Amino acid sequence: MNLLRQMKCLETGEVASLLLTGHRLSVDTYKRIISELESVGIDHIVQVSSLLDEIMLQAIDQASRTHILGLSLCANYPSAPPVIQADLPNTVLSNLKRSSSLPAIYKSFVQQIAALQVFWDALDELDSICWVIDPENPKRKDAYRRIMIGNNVSVQITIDPFNPMERPDIKFLGSECAVAPFQASLNEKFQLWPNSGGLVDKLKWLLGLSDFPAAPDVTEESQDLVHQGECAICFLTRLEGDLPSRVCDNEKCGTVYHTVCLFEWLRTLSTSTKSFSYIHGECPNCGLAISCPS
């Protein structure tokens, strides 16, 4: 039964028919929820469950991005506030008003969205320009991006949702020699973060890049090749959700592996040795020394 039908039932006094459908909320609570939803506005309502205990509302921001607010109401609503679900960073989600009024919660939701416009604009710019390998399918709540910046070198950038144009937290992944020039540029310019300009341009300047590498085009001929960011053993970027994190330190190699893949490889070699909690052996690609947790 849709919302308009439910409202019509109330208007015509057909409350009994609603109760017969299995509603677990009292009639007074039911009427209150309908009244509050009317206050929120029909245009902002995406879906209401037949029991009226699951509600989805939407808001569209200045960049025409649609944001969904999920509300789960318990039987003793409004004494207990709804459980809230929204695709917002955890630090922002905790700021949502925990009210027993649906209009008040929705108003707070809209206010938080308005405060995150620059944050999402910056991440949308990164996603459109950079070769992002993590998250695989970014959500609005994700405040970080792992971006390829060189030959088997990536950088994880974590942005403060409340200060998105400030210098982000930066971590490199790659062999020491491959990371060295980027780290040197970061160390030199660390305290000189510009006050103006877009996030992408600021990051290029900070890391000493003329431009961010573009993601490679996937063709039938290239599908059998190992691409940057992929494990050279299983040929996957992700393995059970994990990205490759072990890197060969050979300057001419720099090949990356999933820890579990490298461990399984090394344990099959008769020349591998174990020391404390690590297994040591030869890089599958170049043959020089490499190790990983056992």
C-alpha cells in the first residue's frame, strides 16, 4: 500500500483496514507519522514500507547529487528515535540530529549535506581525473582514495570532510626507491600547502607531478597482462577485498603482491626460510630477496 493510499485511508476513517494489514504501530503513532511525512513533503519521500516502519527520504544537493536517508522506526516511536542510515562519512553521520521528529531529522540531514558540498566536489574531481584503485566503487561516505601515481606506486589520500581543501593525510605504497622522489617532494613542500586552487592541482604540486597517470584502457590484448596495481601472482587487484600490499624493493622490479599470494608462493620454495613471524625467499618476478608475514 503506497503512502497516498495510506493517507486516504486515514482521511476516510478506514483505520481498521490498515490495522488488518498487520501494522504494529498504534493508530495515534500511525497518524503522527503520516502528519510528519506531510510536513517533510511528498516530493522528498522515496519509499515507505507497508508497515510504515521503514522510510526512505531523499535530498538533492547543489550539484544535483541525490542523497538517501533511511529511517527505521520501532514500535514505541516517537518515544524512541528512529535508527538512521545515510551514505555520509561516520564523523558527519554522528552529527545528525537524533530526534523523534521526522521533519527535524530530515532538516538536519539537509544541513549536513549542504556542509559537505566542497568535500564531495573535491572527491568527484579526483574520481574523474585520477586512476583510483580503492575504493573500487566509491560511496559518498568514503573520505579516502588510493591513487596510482607511478610505476607500481600509489598514494592513499584521506580528506577531512569538514576541511576538504586542507592538506590531506597522505600514505605511499610502493618500493622504497620508487616512493623516494614523491616522498622527497612531500617533505620539501609539506608546510607550504597552498590556500587557493583545486585539490587535484594542489596534490600534483605537493607530489611533484606534472599530471596524474590515467587508468589504462582495457582491451582483449591487454587482459592477459599484469597491470599496475595488480598482484603479479593472481593477476587481480583485489583478493577477498584486499589490495596488494607487499612490494619488491628491487629498483628495477617494484612488483606488488597480495600478502597471502606471496606467502603461498614462498612456502612452496625449498629455498625459503622462516624467521620469527616472517618467511623469506625470492621475488617471483626478479628473483631477489623478498619477505612477508607468515
